[in-house]
Amino acid sequence: MPANAVFHLAGWVLLALAVLMLLPAAVALATDPLPIVQAFVYPAVSVAFIGGAMVLAFRESSTEFGRWQSLLFMAFVWTAIPVAAALPFYAAGYPKTAVAAFFEATSGFTTTGATAIVDLAQTPKGIIVWRAVLQWAGGLATLVALVTILSPLVGSELLDRQ
């Protein structure tokens, strides 16, 4: 199973995540101290570098996706995105530990609404916006996952029966 197309598309997803990190960075620039702004800018540059490297490294790949490539892509998205999305939380110190930052990113991306942040009233505005952006992106990713999982069934016997 050639996975080059999966890694090429995954690079684009990481680039999109890096661009999304700039929205809370702009909010933090207007409302929060400089270390909070840096907590978004530095991870955005790092994630963009990794995503750009993946896009360039696998650009010669085919764009044909089969069932296995689609499932591999969804597994990558649902594991790698929370890891990358946890970087701004951890860099800003909201929440304090790496595990709590990963929990915060995962709960935001899966749109569960759970939080590890103790006092949301004292949390910088950039962090609050990042939580909201992750929940929006997670909702969109849920719809994409639904289409990815159900699309092989179109034309199959399961949906043709009435």
C-alpha cells in the first residue's frame, strides 16, 4: 500500500493547522502579554516547517486514495493533530503539564468540551480562542471522517437495499 499520497495530504493538514494557530496569535497580540503570543507563533512555525517538508517530500505521489489510504489518513489526522495542537497550550503554560495540554487539545479537537484548565476567567484570551478554533476544526474533521468512512459504501449492497 503506497502511503505517499497520505503523507502528502497530511502535510497540507499540518500547514492548515499552522495557519489556524495564527488566529489566536493575533488575538493574543491584541490582548495578552508577549509570551502568550510567542506560545502560538513558535509552534506555528514548527508545525508549518514539518507540514511543508511533508508536502515537498511527497509531492510526486499519486492522488488516488483507496479505502486503506483513507483510513490511514484519518488515523493520522486524529492522532497527529492533537499532538501538534497541544504545543501552544504547553508553551503558554495553560494547563501546566504536557499531559494536560495534550488532553486539552484532544478534548477540543474531539469537541467533547472537557477542559483541564482550572480558572477559565484568568486564562489568556488567545488560549480561549485556540480552544474555540480547535473545536471548530474538530467538528469539521468529524464531518470529513464521516464522509471518508461512509464513501466506500456508496454503490455497495448496504445502501442499495430498501
